[in-house]
Amino acid sequence: MKIAVVGATGNAGSRIVSELLNRGHQVTGISRHPDKLQPRPGLTLLKGDVKDEAGLSKLLAGHDAAIHSVRFLDTDVRSAVGGAKKAGVKRFLVVGGAGSLEIAPGSALVDTPNFPPAYKAEASAGRDFLNTLKTEPELDWTFLSPSVFFNPGERTGKFRVGKDQLLTAPDGQSKISMEDYAIALADEIEHPQHSRQRFTVGY
């Protein structure tokens, strides 16, 4: 498949690029600073800005899927969605956040008293992005929320999949490596299970 990754130079984006390349896909890495990524066979590097809807649509044209891997405070949901729609991509997948996941029915993690203030704005913006997608009548989207601790780590291939509820391990920790997250996202592209839905992964 031909897959575009917007935000390809970020921690999560670069690992998603590697996972897709290792599976034999043709990948277009889009970033404001594409030179931060090393050239690799099967990888096309392009300069682009997620807030430039017209420019983004041109870069995404001809792709089977587009992955949005950009901090929510650094993006604009209207240009991101509009660019994907104008480009005619079949799938639009978003690297989400954990803040919008439920810890109880109707109670999101971001709204809990102990949620770190430093992350509240980003988490709230992520929830707004998801809520906008839910009102989108045309685009075939998927929003994949990681667990709370989402860092570079080991590629194990062993994780659980959930829907809207935060996943925690028996030790009470909620975490997923970026490498295993990339597996789950690539699996969703190759074998769609969550069309127009949010889902989550964790140990």
C-alpha cells in the first residue's frame, strides 16, 4: 500500500514509518523538517505543514491511507481532515492520546483531579479532535489512543486491544511502547477493524 505519515520525524511517527517500511509498504514521510529522517528504500520524504490544507491535500493525493502523527496543539483539525478529504485518501488514522479514554463510564482520564496540569491542554485538544471526527460524515477515520505511558521501548508484539476504556496491567500501570503501538496501527491499516471508531492498546 501507499501510506502517508504526517509528522514522520516525531518519536511516534518515525517508529510508524519504520514499521510500515519493514512490512513492505511505500511510505511518504511528511514533515516541516523532513531532513531529520534518514533516507531509506521505499521512503519518500516531503516537506509539508499540517495547517496548510491545500498544500497537504496535494501531498496526500494518491495514497491509500494517511496517518496523522502531530501534537494536537500544533495542528488544526479542520485543515487535517479537509486535506485528507480533498486528497481522496481511503483511510485517515490518527495517533491519539490517552486523556480522552474513560476510567469509568462517562468519566474521562483528562477530567480526573490528579491529571497532570502540564498535559491537560494537549489532552483536551486531543479529545476535541476525536469529537470532531465523530461528527465527520464522509471520511473513513480511526483514532488510536495509546496507554498513559507512551514512550520509545521494545517491540514485543504482545499487547491488548481495547475500545474507549483505559487499559491497565495487573501491576496497575497503563503503558505501551511506541514500537508496539506502531504494530497495532499498521495492523489496523492492513486489516481494518475499527472504521469510524476509536480504539486503544496497552499491556
